[in-house]
Amino acid sequence: MIQLQRLEGFYWVARCEGYARAARAFPYPITQPGVHQQVRRLEAELGVRLFERIGKDRVVLTPQGRILYDAIAPFYEGLPALERSLLSGEIGGRLRIHASGHVMRHLLPPWLRRLRGQRPDIEVALFEAKTPAVAALRSGEAELLVDHLPEVPQDLEARQVGQTRPFLVVPSLPRPHLKGPVTPEPWRDEPFISYSSDTYLRDLQLAALAHFGVVPRRIYAADSAETILGFVAAGLGYSLLASVEPRGPRVPGVTALPLSEPARQFPLYVAWRRAPQPNPLITALLALAPSS
């Protein structure tokens, strides 16, 4: 395997077209014989001549040397800018974010537009999560999750970026009592559509119904808020959903009404793994986060 130290000597000689000039251009102290030795060892290792002498103190690349130089020059020429980026923390890259479908549709778009406007060098890959993707963070499959967390685990860091409030969602039928805050009592005999994958959210739904003295007689289950809303729009039942939108979910065929009580709100967090030093990509995204 080619040693990087020998490649460095080769690069500076090729760039300066001479051993003495290369030694003076090195980013650290080195003698002209030291540079010459690096190149000679590299030539012996590859079995080809890399330079042709055309004057007392001038050398030029052979065809084989030109191929090698064209391959390694971008790396060495990009090192100063890379060093500045690493020191300043302004590096580009890819962020993998797991979020619920509702958050992905309503909270993330304006946030990510701000990021794209200021940091086009940061690419974002979005993954829809049925339940908070804590496991994906811990395994390294994601850098961030954006979702409601009942508790923030101790091995994660988090910042609140929004909140949701519960709404009663029912099929859009003309009913005289669909005005202002309501209770689920008028729908007690109709099927209730609950979460299936996220047991925490399903328990919250059933606890809210119990607060109003409602015990569902029939329950349908769905994996996501979007699927629940589709069931409601189809007239299959009613549900309770939290929404970041002030007027609740806006879906054709669905009417969203704020609950009369309890006036509870649920925080939305962006969370990431604790690390010895901050991830500069996460820092850039957090600088543009919405206020909670």
C-alpha cells in the first residue's frame, strides 16, 4: 500500500517542479534530501519513473506521474479548506431524521426550507416513523427524531420545538351540535378508531374518553394519524387526535373540534444522542428550529 507521506512529497515536487522549491513549500519543516528520498521510495514502490529532469533544478511529470498527480491533487488542495471547515464547524453532510407523519407534513417543511436557504450543503433524509424512533437514534440509523416523547431518555438530548393539542375528529356531516369545544359523549355509541402501533398514544386516547365517561363499544385500529383520518372521512367512526395546527387536522370529509376539556397540550421534541462533542450538522439545524 502506498504510504501517504511519500505521496505528500510527490505532490509538492510535482506542484513546484523542483525538490528545493518543494521543501520550502512544505507545510512543515523538511530538507530537500528528505523530499527527494520520499519520491525515490515511491518510485521504487510503484516500479515507474514519476519525474523527468529538464533542467538543473526543474523536473516535470512523466505520463505515469501525471496520472498519479491528477488522482491525488484534489485531496491535498482541498485540505486547507477542509481544515477551516472542521475548525469552524461549518461542514456539510447528510442528516437522517425520523418523524411522525403529522410532524413531517406540518412542522418540518418550513423548518427545512430555512435550512436549505442558509445551508444548502446539508442534505436531509426523512423517514416516517409510526412510533417515536428512539431505537433508531441509539443504533445510529438516525441522527434526529422529531416527535412527542412522554419522557426524554437520559441518554438523549432534546429541545422542544412545538406542541400539539387534542381534537375530536368526526365525519363531516351536518349536525347541529358541531359548534365550538365539544365532548365525545354524543358519539359514545359509534365505533372509535384508535392507534394500534403506539400503545402510549392509544392509552392517552382511551384515558381521555374515560375522563368523559365514554367506553367505546367497538374499536378499529390504525397505525398512523393519517390512516385514522382516512377511516373517519370514510364514515367508519370517530377518534381523538393531537394536532400542531391551531384548528386541528384539515382533511376533506373530516371535521375537527377542540375538546371542551381537559385543555392539555403535548410537547414535540427534536432529540439526538448525547455525544462528547456536538454534531455541527445538528447544531446548524437547531439554530433554525421553530420556537416552542
